[in-house]
Amino acid sequence: SKKAASEAKRRLEKEKQERMEQLAREQKEMTDGKEEVKRVLRLVSACPDGASAPVDAVTFDGMLEMMPSLETASGRGAFCQCAVAKMPKAQLASLALKDEGACLAVLATWLEQVPSKPSGKELSSKMLKLLLALDTDAVDARALKESGVARVVADRFNAHAIPEIRLLARRCAHRWSKAASAAKARRDAQDRKSTRLNS
């Protein structure tokens, strides 16, 4: 029938367009991706490995400024990996919270944009590992909620097709809910204490 033929034609065109977009993405990874990785590595190359000493202020500010300009999976992956490898927990938390959580908001956008296909597995894994490395006492539930990170992880990754990614996302959610409960318990204890003092 005419309808089925036009449907098939439309589907073929859509597939062709998706293939073209995939090719363009791969091309961009090969050229821009390499450049972005070099930029990230150049910036952090002077810092010692193993997150034993904080990165210097120049590197810290540079990472913060660089983050929104990274457009490829390679560049974004290198950023997440370097942040975890080079920064002690306290500094990683201050990177996440600096400028009213600008870094977390960018991370939420990256999490939205990463493909859920196997091609996005590596970057998804690196981003979720960065989130797991954040100190939940400093980067609390409110910061994660306001930045959109908590919502994106729940919406896109908790039921992910790739088991490894699903597991990392659930570990994030578990850590965050545990931290939120602990914070609530602390607040309640504080309230009881101040009630006793005031009575």
C-alpha cells in the first residue's frame, strides 16, 4: 500500500540521517576529540598523580573554565578521569560546588547528552565514577538536586541497558540516599538538642 511504502521510505531516510550524524560525530572525535584530550592533559600534566596533594590554583581555575568548552566524549572523559586521579576529595568537592555548582550543572548536561548505546559506555562510566568520588558531606543532596544531576542519573542510568552502568548509577543513588538520611538524623538531633536547651 501507498501508506506502507511512504512509511518505509521515511524510516530509511531517518536511518540514513542517523548514520550521517554518527559519522559526523566519529569524525569530530578523531579530530576535535584528540585536541580536547591534549588540552586537558596539558593542563594537569604538572600535577602529581594519585590525588595526594591538591592541584594548584591555576590548574583548578583552568579546569573549571575549560569544562563548558569540552564537546567531545574523549575530552569529557579525560576531564572526569583527570579530576578523580589528580584531586583529593575535598578539592574535588570544591570544584563541584564552585560558582554555585556550575561544574555540577555542566556534568548534568553531559549526562543528558551521552548516548545510551554501547558507544556511550566509557564516558558514562567515567562520569558516574566522578560522581561516586564526590564527598557526600560537602556535595549534599540539595546540590545534587539543584544541579539536575540526581534527576538525570535516576531518569537515564538507573535502568540502563548496560549492567555495569546500571550498577554505578545505583551505587550513586545508594550513597546519596544514605548521606541524605545521615544529614537528616544530624539535623533532628540538633533540633532536639536546641529544644532541650530552650525548654
